[in-house]
Amino acid sequence: MAEQRRDTGNGRDAGERGAPRAREALERAWGDLVATARRTVSDGLVVGTSGNVSVRVGDTVLVTPTGVPYDRLAPEDICGVALDGRRVLGSLVPTSELPMHLAIYRATDARAVVHTHAVHATAVSTLVTELPLIHYMAAALGGPVRVAPYATYGTEKLAENMLQALRDRTACLLQNHGTLTYGPTLAQAYDRTAQLEWMCRVWLTASSLPGHTPTLLSEAEVREVGERLRGYGQPES
């Protein structure tokens, strides 16, 4: 009986230790999310409370709340939902674009999503159905970046159009709306957003010179870069 009591106690202790660790992980993720959301403002990718950011921790999705300036968000403002959209953390109402975020988490292995209203990317979304291959960094996003057809913000139709545009990609443009990127971390999702906005700016700049047409890359050339990028960076130790 003594041995049995010891096993039961150990199980309870492990559970008690696990709960604070899980809470700490959520709090760290929320801090990273708020920092990333604030960066979208400081880097000029959003204005006011436009755009939104989310990160997945286990089966909980932390997401920016609707209508709250990012510089006002505090640790106690944590906002989390389950994968079915049920609010499980906090009292603030999640972003109106929650259907897009949840659609990505259900359909991909994403751990973070960044949505912005970046100026150059939004402008490009009104001009083409696919961002022309102006630079080889399109390979880092999976290939030519598609434009999802317009649908009203916050709707399941927009989420559906977005998923189609994201097929085999980690980024897309939303027509007359903005950008959507995802990745295994908030840092990588944000970097993809920045790369997409930069490529859109390059294409708009090159296309604006009268009498000249930008030289574009072929899909084969971009695929070749994609292969090279697999070994890019420092080897893991």
C-alpha cells in the first residue's frame, strides 16, 4: 500500500508541476506575439489595429484581440481559442479574422500566422493574380505568390479563398486587402511577411519606369533557388 501511495503522489506531483510549465509556455508565447504585433506597426506593415497575429501552443491558438491597439496589450490581456474557435483564455474578443488563422492551423503544420495590410503588397494585390517573379526569394515562400480573390474580411469565404492561394505556399496576397504568411515560428512567419512586402515593392518600382519592362525569372530558375535554400544557413550543432 505504501508503494501504491507513492506512485499516486508522484503522478499528482507531475501534474501539478506540468500545469505551471504549460502556463509559462503560454505566457512566453503571448509575450512574443505582442512583440511581433507591435513590430508590424513600427515597421509600417499595418496602421492602427489593422492586421493580426497568432501563434499555436499545443491545441491553443493565441491571437490578437479585435480593436485593441497593440501598444496597450498587457500580459493579463492574453486571448486564446481552441481549434474550433471556442474562447479558452482571457475575456477579450479575438480578431475578426479568426477564421483565416484557424483554417491555416487545421490545414497545415503552421505554428504562427501573420496578417498585415502592407502598402506595396496591398497595391500589388489589386493589379495581378500572381506576383511576377521579380526576385529569387519567391522560392523561400514556395514559389510564385498567388492572390486570393476578394471576399469580405472575417468570412469563411475569405478563409476558403486564402487556403486555395496558399496551396504549396507559405504566403499569399489577399486581393484589395493585404498579406498572409505562416511558419514554424513567429520570427519566420514575420520574416516571410517582410520578404513578400519587399518583393512587391521591388516589382512596383521596376514596373513604374515608362518604356521599360522588368526582367522576370522563370519558375525553373526559382525552383533551382529553392533547392539551394534547403542548405542555407549554419549547420545545426
